[in-house]
Amino acid sequence: MIHTKILSGVTFLYFAAFVFYLFRMVLGREFWGKWATVTALGGLAAQSIALVVRWKTSYDLGFGHAPLSNFYESLIFFAWTIVLLYLLMERRLKNRSIGVFVLPVAFLIMAYASIAPGMNQRIEPLIPALQSNWLTSHVLTCFMGYAAFTVAFALGILYFFKTAAGPRPGVFVRLMPSEFHIDELIYSCAVLGFIFLTLGIVTGSVWAHYAWGSYWSWDPKETWSLITWLIYAVMLHTRLVRGWRGRRMAVMAMVGFGCMLFTYLGVNLLPSLHSYMS
Amino acid sequence: MTPKKSGIWSFFASVQLALVLLSLIAFFALVGTLVPQREEAVAFAERIPPALFSFLQKMQIFDLYHSAWFILLSGLLAVNLIICSLDRFPPAWRRFRMRHEPKNEDIFRDVAEEDTLLADTDVRTAADAALSLLRRKYHAVERADEASSAWLCAQKGRFSLFGVYIVHVSILALIAGAVVGSVFGVEGFVHIPEGETVESFSLRSGGQPLPLPFAVRCDRFTVEFYEGGMPRTFQSDLTFLKNGRAVRSAKLLVNHPVEFEGFRFYQASYGAAPGGKATLALMREGGRRDVMNVAEGYVFDLPGREGTFQVLRVEENLMKMGPAVKVAVTSRRGQEAVFWVFQQIESIKKMSPDIFEQVPLFNPGLFRPYTFSLLGLEEKYYTGLQVNRDPGTPVVAVSALGLIGGLMLILFSYARAVWIRISPSGDQVLLSIAGRSYKNQPGLQKEMRYLLAELKNRLEKRR
């Protein structure tokens, strides 16, 4: 399949982009930064093409559906949204320091999707419950949220790197945005993720209402998405009302990310209506 | 502020309480995903000491999401939301109503150097430029001209002050809708074999089946498969009957529920129903061959009037030897022969040639002079339907929309006011900008920088 070949190529492009971002941070030369951005952009473009090809192939096979229907496809899409979101942020911020924390996440997800044992990479027809227009909007919004939370998590790590550096930091740390800016960015990402997670839960509820006959059935995935939602709700309240900033926000971003990861992957260990994701 | 606030009031008005409650709800939800709930708790009970199980059961750990704990926490959160909103609404309303005066000495008290701009123009021209710039970005712009100076004030995003209340009211409505659903709603399921009619359904919570105010008949069930064997679609053709009269026919598919008189029907599952139809062939030695469609319980006369035969059972796969029909033939003298008729009798005979000697029960020619053969089974399905009535659903749907709308309002817009003061400074004009935002100081700073830069641009172009 041509699209799986492109996607393994994309995995290497993301790794290369990560290496270039690392060179930039260590050597302090913007030359590497530019290459990193170009490489990541190339990877994103190639991945978009692969996704479209996969989408089209599913139609050629006679059961067309958006490539968002199983675990493999969700991982690929997750990596795609992370890189997209990151590149948009890089463009707006005009600062490339966050890439060194975000790109490895995208690379690892792609690598896992490509080489994990038992990963089903085939395009398969949809069972009746998944044949719904809500599939696309539900998965799209959820993964936009997940991507935003992932970037917030990367920013949280960045924050700790920044604060751990002494009074005379090396070039690696000096290139980073100020602590104030990182904090602002964590908040922005958490807000974006929160809105998309809310949309994801609501679209999921609407779909469940049509497919399962109940908008909420305390399925582990539903419950964990609620837990994640509550954690980020706490995070936003502590900031807006209690004035929490900096280190505490970075910690919250990490806790929230942990919950999100469990919502995405961990619940597969528990019996669930969402079991077709595994 | 009013002095009436008691200890209880301020306790319930506090954000700390909300944070604690949200964390506790998250914690209980987490426990609920780790401890088996409801039906699954039965298997769990066998692995722990009975005393511990009964203690945990008393603590409602096995139905956590419907337990007193959860209801208490949700109730407290609801009270917290109400009191907190009531407590904070009056100042928010005042902020919303507030019309700022263009002339505001206080706000310019310690204006930073970077918030000022010197321009080679006169006060009037600068004020006109500032006015047209502000009008482009703001709805409410006011201007006050004095003898030597000019003041401008612009406001925007006042409605975002209500965003938080919209979100909180939506969450309250959401909780209310869920309560309505759990009190007045019912959730159950029913299996209807093809061709049969039901007038009640079983409740998920157990107990007596609930009668429906109408009857449902499953006329037909069809299932299509992909090449790989996965189901592609399944569909029930239903007829709703009132007092024995067909009122409505509907096709029920997965993801496309059908509503009738407040009850919603969902295509949930399907299966093979007992008592499918079979096609039997009957061969009289040296004579004619009859083919007939039969089902369980059917009784026929033998073609040669030697007796009657009855179909006892129709099996899809008997002892892994394929489809089979159990038949009893009774002669007119009262002798009875009971035997199985296998569809794949030829291949069974090939595998064990002396099967009829070993198991006479498997001999389709046991009643002479007839030999039966099974031509095929027509499978009969039952359709599994989920049946719901939830009057809370519309409330929940509207609250969800409100929740999203409110969040958008809070997070993508913010209330702010900016002032521009224009005063002569030597033969130049000094423009100062100041602003006030309730929530988003960094955003406001950015906006002020932008306004000042744009203003500088415009004034320079004009010259």
C-alpha cells in the first residue's frame, strides 16, 4: 500500500525534524531551525497526502470512510494534528524552541503506529455502529483536543527546563521563550484543548444517543474523558480565579496529559464499548 | 458589597469548594472505572471475602454513578454553582452596565513610556485619526473634546462577562436534565423474533417487564455481510400497532433510531431465533417425491395416508454435523418412529458408513417406505432492540449547546475598555493609550501596542 509507505517515510521526516531542532538548540544557529521547520512541514504535507490517499483507497475498496476508524488510523491522525498545531504555533510565535519537545512525541506516535506488534494497518469496512456522520466530527474534535493537551504538556516540560537552568544558562535555554510566555502558551493550549474536548464529548454523546440509545452510559472511555475534562476545568479555574501561574500550571498540564493519555490508551485495558479502538 | 453574607453563604460561594468538588467527582469517577460496576460486580464478589463485599455494597461502591455519594457531590456542586453565580452576578452586571467616560484622569496616572506616541500633527487631526481607527475595531466609541486636548474611550466584548454564567447555568441544566432522565426515564430492551409481536419490554434495572401502550411487530429482519464476514448493515422492519391496528411501519437501522409515542427504539443486536423453517423432501419407495416447508410443531399427513408426521425440532447445527430436523412419524396403528433428518447425510455416511446401525435415530428412512431428506433451513432471526424513554434528553441537548456557546464566549472574547488621550506637547502632539480588562491583561497589552502602532502609521501617512 502506497500510503503506509509514505507514512513510514513521514516517521523518518519527523525524526529528522526533531534532530534539526535539537541541533538548533545545542548549536544556537537558526540555520538548523529553518531546516527543522521545512522538514516538519514536508512531513506534514506528505502525511496529509497519505491520509487523502488512504481515504480514497477506502472508497476504491467499496466501503469508503474517513481514515479515523481504528487504532492505527487514530494514531496517525493524532500525530498529524500535533504537528499541525505545533507548526501553526511556531508561525505565530516566531520561536522554534518548542519543536524539540513536540516533534519527538509525533515521531514516537508514528513509529509506534508503524512497528507495534499486532497493529492492524489495513483499511477495513465499518461495523454498523461506526457508520455515522458523527464518527468524523467526534474523532476530529477529540484529537484536536488531545493534540492541544500534548503541546501544553511539551510546554510544561519546557517550563521545567527553563526554570531548572541556573542564572547563566546555556544557549539551549536562552533560545526558549520567557517563563511568562511559556505560562501564557500553556494556558492557551489548555483552553484550546478544553474547548475541543468539550466538543468531542458532546459530539460523542450525540452519537451515542443515536447509536446506543443513551447519551451517557458511564463507559470507561466516557468516564475518563469526563475525568480529563474535570482536571482541565480545575486547571482553568485555578488560573482564572485563584491566579495560579508558572510551575503549578506546568504541573497541571502534565497531570491533565496523563489523564488524557489514559483516556486514549489506558481504557483499552478496561472493558469498554469503545473496544473497536484497540 | 452587601453585608448579609453568612458563613454558610461564603462557604458555598467559594471557588475552593468548587475545586474540591470537581476533584472529588473526578476521583469517584476514577474509582468507578476500576471497581466492577453493576452486573460485573457479581463475578468480583466471588473473589473477595463476603463481609468485605457486603460492606462495599452497603457503601454503594458497586453502583457508584448512581450512589448517594455521587448524588450528594452533584447536589453540592449544583448548590455551589448557584450560590457562586448569585454571589458574583451583581458585580458582573454592574461591569456590564458600566459606561466609561472618555475623560479619565485616573487611568493615565502612571502610563508607561511605550504606551505613548509623539506625532507631528495637531490635536484635532490626531483625535480624528484615533476615532476612525477605534470605530473600525470597536462598537461603542466615545469622544470628548476639550479646549486643548481630546479624550477617547472605546469598549468591546461586554457580553463575554456573561459567558461564565451561561456555562454554569448550562451545567446546572445538564445536571437537572440527567436527574429528570434518571427519575422519569426508563431504559430497557426487548427481543422480537421475526413475525412476532411484543407489548412489553424488560428493564435494565431488572424487575417486572414494563408494558408498552402499544404493540410492536417485527415483520422482517435482514442482515448483510461484508466479504470478510463482518456485518455491513442490519435492519428490522417494524410495525407499530394500536388496539390491533397497524399504525405505523418503520425501518430500524443502527444509528437511526425510531421514535413512537415517546419511546425510542434502537437497533442493538440480533441473533438466530429458535424455530426456523425447514424444507423437507419426502420420498416414497418407487413413488413420488413431495417437497414441503415445515417449522417446529407442524403436523402433516403422510402422502400415502399411512400415518402422520410431526416436526419436533429444527436445529441449525446438530452435534457439529450441520442442519437437522427431528421428526416423529406415527402410523395409524399407533407405532411411533422418531429420528433426525440431516441435510449433509451423504457426507456423514461417507465418514462413518455404518452410522445407521450404530445410531438408528439418525436414519431418515426409519419409517418405511418413506425416506426423508432435508433440503435446507431458512434461518429465522430475532432482533434485539434497546427501548428508551428519556424526557431529560432535550434539556441535556440544549445545555450542551449552551455549554459550548458559553465557553466560546469566555475564551475567544473578553471585556475591555481602552482610552486614548491626546494633548499638545511643545509643537507636537502626545498620544497616550491606556486600558482596562477584567481578565485578559496580556491580550489587552497586545491590543494597545497594535492600536498605537497603527495610529502612528496612519498619522505618518497623512503627512
